[in-house]
Amino acid sequence: MWYKTAIFYELYPRAFMDSNADGVGDFKGLLSKIDHLVDLGVDCVWITPFYPSPLRDDGYDISDYFSVHPDLGTLEDLKAVIDRLHEYGIKVVADLVMNHTSDQHPWFIESRSSRDNPKRDWYVWSDSDQKYRGTRVIFIDTHDSNWTYDETTGQYYWHRFYDHQPDLNFDNPEVRAVMFEIMDFWLQLGLDGFRADAVPYLFEREGTNSENLKETHDFLKAIRAHIDKNWPGKILLAEANQWPKDTRAYFGDDDEFHMGFHFPVMPRLYMALKQKSRRSIVEIMEMTPEIPPGAQWCVFLRNHDELTLEMVTLEEREYMWEQYAPERRMRLNLGIRRRLAPLMDNDRSRIELLNAELFTLPGSPIIYYGDEIGMGDNIWLFDRNGVRTPMQWDDSPNAGFSAAAKTYEPVIDDEVFGYKKVNVQAQKADPDSLLNTLKHMIRVRKQYKAFGLGTFAFCLPDNDAVLAYMRAYENERLFCVFNLSDSEETAVFEMSEFVGKTPVNVLTGASLPVIQQANYSLTLAPYAYYWLRI
Ligand code: GLC
């Protein structure tokens, strides 16, 4: 169960490194930068879609499941990346996009060509756009229906995302069968598993919201059974943007997903800082059910999408928008298209604090490429592209990412976040840089099994601005304390169990005063955080 103690890294291959000066990152470039991943200490890399695609949803619109996009290189180039990462003991997972294809996929081109085409039933067609009315629209900024009319055959086709991403029909056994072929193809090549995209939406049924249906779970269980039987040790990570109890269902009884993203805790980590109160974090963690012994959450601060506000209340969403996306342009669909560092006003103490929470909450943390150096964003780019700009390696032209005259999207070069200031090379050389601080956190986290395998329990002082919890595993006790406020805060903890013990800050090695009585008092500087071994 390597995934339970692993540090994950989300890598967007177009942004990482360009080896052939065409302005787009590629596998050969990535191969040349693997030392960065090794140095950071990550255990598993999730590479976002690299399949042939018209790139109208940045590769989540696949037109061939059995090949790689020519911009990125060849299958052999990808294989070389996987092999090299494996040499360093780093696993590799990729996206498995099952719900939909590109409308340029030959399957859909056939399907839409006539009503009696053998591929017709591979997609969801209807005479009426009034079917499945209980199903929400996800990309609300661009769509007001999940149906699009197709002139050629006079019917509507179903899509949960862009209208150029028709949903596959999972009621069709051929569609289900092809998914197994796709998985086998990539696992054979050496991948260690999949981040399964948009899994709640595979089936649709009248009278439901067409999410999390029993039919969907049954199919996903079949996929897991296939992995267990043929590919033991490989994993499935669910992208199910749902409330904790609904995501819980994707773990089954250790017979569905190994991992699932914890979506709802993410916005609350941000909210708690503005509210100077742990309340929303405590609430959501208390709503989070136990998961089976083989399962693990995946926790994150940011990813390649907008910071989603689907799993908050209406008031909380308004609050988050007001606080973190004051300009309309910063908002997208039900979220915020900004990166971590700009969201924190580039304030180092808050960026560290959020990471210190990320690395100690239950689950395996995943770092979004570029956030390890505090990269900025560009809200003026189309869709979510502003958080997918070239990786900033050094202060040379194009941030050392590419020798081309023009890159696929412009490199960030503003005063605060521009590559001249924010880059890997400079941060490597500075022992106090964000990069080195995170590296250190990762190294320390790896010394304690409690973070990946331990139990989680809140230890809440009266002071609401202080978040604290105990991670425990065998004889390890790690007491994690965070000051969510911009002022100094004092908190008194109930520590009768530990009287006589001396807490040691595992990040600095410093000892704190011995715990002399049941009430243990700590004074925390603004945004201070402690990981204390007791
Ligand atoms: C997932 C991806 C997102 C994509 C969508 C449709 O939510 O994270 O980037 O647009 O699926 O495939």
C-alpha cells in the first residue's frame, strides 16, 4: 500500500520542459528535469492527459486512447520517462478519461454519421433535450444544457462537460469492454495506475441527478476487480467532486478505488484563514466518514482546474469569491482560476501554513507543479490556462523552459511572480526558499508513519483561531498545531495523557517546555505552525 504514505505531484507535461524548441513541453524535456522531482522528494507523479487530442479541453478531450500527442513526443519517449522515474522509485499515474471523448474521436465521428451506424449506441442520443432534467450543468459559464442538437441525424447527444465532449454510453457493453483494453494497454507500458476523471457521471438515469448511481459503482468495481486480478499494486484514484459521504462510496469495501480526492476540505482550508477560525475545517472533517483499511484520501491545495467551490454552501461560495476573487475575471464556473501563491497575496507565512496543514491532514498530499516555488497565474488567459503556464526553471529567456520564440502560453513575467524572481534555480540556491522549506517538510513527513497511516483526532482549545489535531500510529504521537490568524494567539490544550513529556518540534528539532499539567498552554506567532512529537 505504497500510496498511503506517498507524496504526489501533479505534472502538466506541456508546461514542464520543452526539448525541441517548439514552445511546448514534451517527454524528452520532462526526462531532463526528473532530478527536480527526485530532489523534491515526491513518490508518485500524476501526468495530466498526453493523448492525441484537438486540445479544446487541454487533452481531456481525447481522440485516440492508444497513443500520445505528437507535440509531446512518442510512446517510446513516454516509456523512457516512466522507466527513469521508476529507477528513482517514483511511481507514475495518468488520467483515465472514461466519461467522454472528443467529438473528433473516430468513434463519435462514426456515431454521429447515421442513426444505424454500429457506433451509434456508443454515445447517448435522444430525440428530446428534456431527458435527465435532474442533472446539473457543470460548465455553467459556457453551457446551459447537457444536450446538443446534431443536424446530420436530427437527434441530441449528451455531454456533461463541453459540447465537443460527447459522453460515452456505459449501458453499451462494448463501451465498457474498451475501457479494460485501454487500462491494460497503459499498465502494460508501465504506468502504476490512473487518476480516473469525472467518475460520478458514467451512467445517467431518469428521475435522478445522474451522479453516483449504483450502475456507475458496479462498473467501477468491475474495473477494480480487473486491477486486483491482473495488476496487483497498481492504483485507481477517483476524481469525484462530491460531499465526503458520497466520495466515501467510491472506496466501496476496499473493492472500488484505492484513493479519492478530498474535494470539500480544500476550499475550507482557504476559508479558515480569512475567517481566522477553524470552524469550517472541523465541520467538514467531522462529516468525513471512516474509510476502509486499504483506502486513502488524496488532499490538495490547488490543481490544474479552477479552485472549485462546488462543495460549499451558497453563502460560503459568495464569501470565497468576495475574499479570493474580487475581480470577475478571477472567477470561472463555480470556482476561482488562481494559483496558491497569488491567493495568499504571496505571503510566505500563509503559503507555508497551508502546506503544513496539507502535509499533516489525513491522506496523501499532492503538490501542483509550480506551487513548490510559489508560481503566479495569468487570469487573462482563456479558460483555466492561466494556472497552466510554463514552469519557471531559471531567469533566462522563457524561464529556461523553452528556446522557442513563442511558448504555448506566455511565461509569467510580472513584477511579483515573474520568472526573473520566482524560479527553481534561485530557490535551490537559497536555503530559506519556499522550495527548500517544502522539501524539508516532505523529508520530515516521511520519517513518521503517523501522517500517512495514523488516526486523526481534533484536540481543540477554546481559542477558535487555533486548529490542532493528533496523528497517532503505533507509538508515534504527532501533535499538529496551526494559528489561522494574523495575530499572536494563545491556546490551552488538554494534555493529561502526556504529563511529564517534552514535545519536540520535528521541523526544527527544538524542544518545547515540558508538559507539567493537564492544561498545556502555547503561544503562537501569527500563522505559526508546529508539528510536535510527544
Ligand atoms: C475533469 C478535469 C478537467 C476537465 C473535466 C472534463 O474535471 O479535471 O480539467 O475539464 O474533467 O474532462
